[in-house]
Amino acid sequence: DSLLVTSGPAGSSAMQSISQISDANFEFQFDPNSWILSRGEIYKIPEINNAYAADGKVVIFWNEFWEGIEVDGYNIYRSLTIDGEFTKLNNELITETHFEDNSVGNGTTYYYKIKAIKYENFASVFSEIYEATPIEFPMNQGILVIDETKDGIGVPGNPSDEMVDEFYQNAVNTEFTEYDYSANGSPLLDFLADYSTIIWHDDDISENFIADNINNLGCYLASGGNLIISGWKTISEIPDNFLRDFLSCEESEFATGFEFLSASSTEYENLSVDADKLPAPFNGTLPYVCVFPSVENGIYIYEGIDGSSYDGEVCAIKSISNGTFILLGFPLYYCYDDEVNQFFGQLLQEMGEITLYGDVDGDYEVTSFDAALTLQYSAGLISNWEDWQIIAANVNGDENVSSFDAALILQYSAGLIDEFPVEE
């Protein structure tokens, strides 16, 4: 271990040089006889955020060690028992603040701790120990919609459970499993593990329970699941380290005023506030919309009333790792039904949950432009298509994208046919 001493009449922020401690077999006490006039002592240890149990792996995240010291990296240690011998897993220093342990088996509990390293010879004390038990994630049951919205009385701004259920049934517009949070409480991890896409919606402003489920959602994301979260003030209950670890988001802020009118996007359907779903005093605007300053993975832009200081800020973000994670800073229920339906259509096709044959550009429509793109792909003029695009283009059903597929898509866009051979 190592020791850093700073001093001065007003406290010092400068780092002083220290020497290597050659013999660490001693008990250390700081100023045991109270000879030093001190404003206090700060003991710094590394902090693990979480160890997420995934399918055949564990993903460990931790915080940067200390702003006052730039460390060279970290070592991570694992044991099969909490009080047993810990073995170092990394051969070289870890310079990031995360580590993926792939040498694990499902059903076995593993214990982890880390050390911060400086100048190779200096190490911090161990962090606290985190444990994780990997499990299988079949992800073979399709879409799960978790309704965490508070059951209201059925008026604008306070919709009933039936009103919210009907909205999402129409918006998702494909088969899914519904989970009512108020009736069933927090879903277990082995239940979430069965689904390839989870839509979590929290469309009321007064209750948020997502904090109780962050660990399970982190395990789900670490296993490659697709997650969509939409809510009203929901982000206030999501830990900062979760946003940083999974979305590279360092900062979030609420636009508390009655200013939000719509969210615009170059990637997905624009989403506008439906004034009929809100109380009259709201004037067709939503307060407490979350924005994400300085992120580089935004997908929706805040559009507010004239003079809004939040105009142009990012209000929804997206991360693609093994799966897709989308976090919306506003509740989808209060947007127009047809726009949300279009948004889910685009998104679920991108995630591979639905296929709209002929729609290769992902705008949830089949047009002559899709035919042109398919023809170019078949001729080798464009490449690097994603799997869902190849599936959507193969309207002939012969598992080969050809000029014949392009011709069929063109006929469909012109209304000459109303079904593709693959759909028969």
C-alpha cells in the first residue's frame, strides 16, 4: 500500500513526493498521539459500482479512483468464497473502469474486489467485495412490456390503467407479454432473462420504482438484451453510475418548466405532445422533461416553446453494445398515438423483433426508394447492411437478395401487389 501526505496552514491540494514502502508488514496509525493540527483525514479506497451477472460472464464497473491522483490502472481479483483466496484476473493493468470476466460458469457465485495502482509499486487498499452469480438468459420469448405507470382515475394527466394498456397495445402493435408492476412488484431476473426486448414505461409523475430494479436491468443489458425506458421524472431514480456505465452519459438535467412541445429526430419518427391527454392548464406542454447535456449519442432533440432555454438539447439517448439501450427523457403516453406507433415500428424492426418486408431503410414504409436500395445492394454497389435489412429485402423468400426482390418491392410500393411471396 502507499501513503500520500499533504499539509499547509489552509490545507494543501498539491501532491508531495512519496517513497516506496519496502516492508508492508506493520500496523499503520495516523497521528496516534494527536500531535498534528488537522482539519480531518480522508481515506480513499476504490469503489465498485456493481458486478452484473450475465449469461456466462460477469461485468464489473467501478468509479475513477480519486481526482487528486491519476493512477496508472487497476487490478481485479476473484474468489469462489468471500473469505477465501483471491486470484488476480488481469495480466496487464486495466486502464478502463470496467472489466468483463468471461471465465465463469452459470449458477456459480463469484466474489470480486479491485486495487488502484500507481507507479507499479504503489497500490491502494482493496475495494469492498461485490458478488455475482451468472445465469442463463434464453431471451426466446420476444417482447416484455413492463407497466410501471400509476393507475389513475381516467382523466387528462391521470390516465387509468386501461387507458395506458390500450395505448401501448396499439403503439407496439405486435404480440408481447404484459407485466403490471402495481400488481406484481419487481420482476425477478430469471423472468426478465426470457425476453429479448423489454419496454419499461412509467408515465406518471408521482411514483418511480425503477431504482429497485437497476441491478436486474444492468444484468439484462450486460447479457445483450434490448431495453427501452420511457418515463416522467424516471431518470431522477436512475443512479449516475448506471447512466455512465451503459450510456456514456455523465450529466442529466430536468427542464422543470411547462415548455416541452415535441422531440425531433433524424433517425426516428418525430414525437409531439398530445394536448388532449394533458390537463388544460398545461397548455399542451410537458414539464420535468430530462435533457442530457454534452452527450454524443442523442437520438431526439428537445423542441420547446418560444424562448425555451432547452431548445436543441438532447432529450433521448441510445447505446448499442450487444443489444440496444434507449432512454427517453419524457413519457411516451403523452405523445400522439400514431407517432409513437411509427417510432416503435422503426425501433422494433431495427431490433429484429418485427419485420416489415420491403422496408430496408427503416422508416416503416415501403417505397420506391427501398426498391432502389435493394437493387444497389444486389449489384454490390452498397454493402454493410445489418441483418434486419437483409431479411427485409429478401421478399422473394429464397434467402438471397436479388434484382427480383427489388422489382417486387417496386411493384408493392406502386400498389400492383399487396403481398410478398415470403409472406405467403
